[in-house]
Amino acid sequence: MPVPNLRAIAIGAVALAALPALSLPAQAETASEAAFQAVLQDPGNLDKNVTYAKALIDEGDVEGAIAVLERLVLLYPDRAELHVTLGQLYQRIGSDAAAAQAYDAALTAPTTTPQVKAQAEDLRKRALDKASASHLTGSLFAGMQYQTNANAGPDSEHIFGTGDLVERPNEDRPKDDFSGVLGFNLNHTWDFGRQDGMALESRLTGFSQLYAQNTELDTVRAAGSVGLGFAPLPGDGGFFRLQPRANFEAASTNGEWLEGGGGPGIGATFVFNDTFSLDLDYDAIYRDYDHVGGLGETQDYTGFEHQGIVTLTWLARPGTTIIGSIGGRAAGTEKDFLDYKGLQASVGAYQTYASPLSFLPYDWLAGLAVGYEARWYDSPDPSVDDDISRQDDIFQFDAVNTIPLSESWSVTQQVQYLLDDSNLRNYSYDNLTVAMSARWRF
């Protein structure tokens, strides 16, 4: 089993010894310290130790709670529920093999009830699946969506042409449309069983979108990455993980090859505690575009795009998650007027809540998110205006609700509003999307 951190070992050893000199009253600053003082007064008291472990968990010190539970299962080996709780804590820090051993102990404990036994058997199976060298997870989804401006047509009836206002071409007017969406997400990990946690991590996503009227927008796209994830500082408790990777992607539109490309990337994850983590990502993608007449001079977009982003994930309280990100990107293409640099930021809040329907027992999930991106283009487009370079302010608002039907199946409803406010009316547009999809996870 993984070795608890030094603080946890010290706490366990002190509690076990219960030295009189350390049992003097002390001013506790946190709930865990207050509970620790209570344990010092009565080290063998089960309820006080459980209260202490819960306080450590609430404060994000899962490894400290594991040390407490490890001591309790030695003192109370017949208490199956303690072994189950210990296994669940090990799974929270990614130690699935240790969790499976704890569930084994729960199954053989004299006081195991049929309910606890069934729970331990189910959790043990899941832990063993995760502990295997090869691990595949993913989902399949299908749905429908309606867009008020599926082709991103300019809002203005008059647009610029070589510096003068001209009537917007009829084919460029905003067009609403329905579309069907079908896609998948696959994630595979091959664990090499090393102390630094090195694993071959692969990701593949794909989707197709078919429109009822604007068939020239029909799209099939696939993208993915392959990389070696590892902990540069083994023994840090899972605090820092690094993943250099190779990215790849391909897309077609209306049956014509649109683009293909790839490039290097790197990601770093910092897990500060059980409630707060930080992700840093950088990717450089080269895309080679073919000419697709229905979409214009698409080959001009060939070139590199660089993107870096910082993402913060905070479990503000049980059931409430806040995700924020900030980043930037730069695109270089065949044409200077298509090159741009941009800054982007987003924040989202996601909340689980009790199902209002008795026949659907799983908690539902609702989320609200807002994003902003500013883009500055390098030079004017002579076909639009010789003197003014394009600048866009892009706003996006999302509302989503997910209804779990079972552990594997769910239904999602989503509303999204996108506003591109450009200094050139040729590129200003908005689009409202309403979508519903069903997803199967495995």
C-alpha cells in the first residue's frame, strides 16, 4: 500500500502513544486540530477518530485521513465499514490496488452485512478494473440541435467590399437550420507500473454534424493526442504530473477533405488538495487546408496555431464546482490578413441537485458558463477595406442541464448564445443554439 506522508505518520504515532505531555489543552485553529485534541484525550475512541478523519477530509487532507483509518482498521478489524471507507479514500488519491485490498478486508470482516458486502464487491471490481495496466473509458453521444444562424452570416444587410458598402450576397444571409450530431470520446491509459506513475495516455474524439438545409456545412471531424504522462517528482503524493504529447486532427466538409494536421504539446497538472487543482497546457498545431469551393478560399488558412491555457478547478463545496480558465493563442496563415493574436477567458459554475423525479434517483447537474475572446488581426483584408484591420470581441454564454438515467446513460439539454462583435460589419454575427443529446458512458 502507498506510504502515508510524514505528517500523517506523526499524527498516527502520537495518537497511538497518547503521551501525557502532549495531552495538555491547546487552542485549536481548525476543525481537524480540535478533533485531534479530542483523540489525544482518548486514542481508542472510535467515534472521536472517525470525527477526526472526517475533519481531515473536509479540509482536503485525504492522506492524513488514510493514516487515521489505517490505524482504526488495526484496532477494529471486524468493522467492515471502516475497511470500505479506507478503500474509498485510497481511490480518491488514485491508489486503486490499495483500495482493492481494503475492500477484500471488508468482505472477510466478521461483521459484514449483506448491504456492506454488496457495496464492497462492487467497489472492489471497479478498483481492480482501474488498477489494471490497460484502461479504456469513453462515451458515445447522439442528438439534435437548432441554430438561428447556422452559417454565421453577417448581421448587417450591407457589408464592406474594397472599402465601400455593398449589399450582402444572398447566400451569406443568416440562415437557421436543424442538424443531427453523432460523436464519441475515447480515453486509453497503459500503466507501466513504475514508481513515477509513467503511463501511455491516448485520447481520440470525433463527431459528425449533418444539416437539414445547409448541406454545404456538413462536417466530419476527428482529433486526438498520444503522450507519456509521469510524475517528475515521485513520492510527492500526486501533486505534480507532466505529459508531453503529440496532437493530430482531420476534418472534411460536405464530403470534401478540408484539413489535416498535428503538432507537439505539453500539459502539467498540479493537485494542491482534494478540492483545488491547476492545469497548464500548450499546443502547437499545423493545419494543411485544401480548397473547398463552397466555403471560399479555405486553403489560405494553412499554417500554425499556438495556444496556451491555464485552467483552475475548485470544488467550492460538496456538489459545487467552479472552473475558470485564461489563455492566449496566435495563428499564422498563408495570408497576413488572416493572421491573428488573441486572449481568452472563461468561468463556469456547476451544481448537482436532487432529482425532482422519484423514478430517476441520481442527482442532476446544472451549469452556467461565460467566455470571452479578443482577436487582433495583423493587417487589413484588401477585399474588405484597405485601411482597417479586423478586430473581434467574441462572447459566449452557456446553460446546460444533465439528467442521469442510470450509471451509464444520461440526457443533456443545452442552450448557447454566441456573439461576435467585430469592428468590420462583414464579420459581426450572433447565433443561438438549442440542443439535446443522449450519452452512454463506459
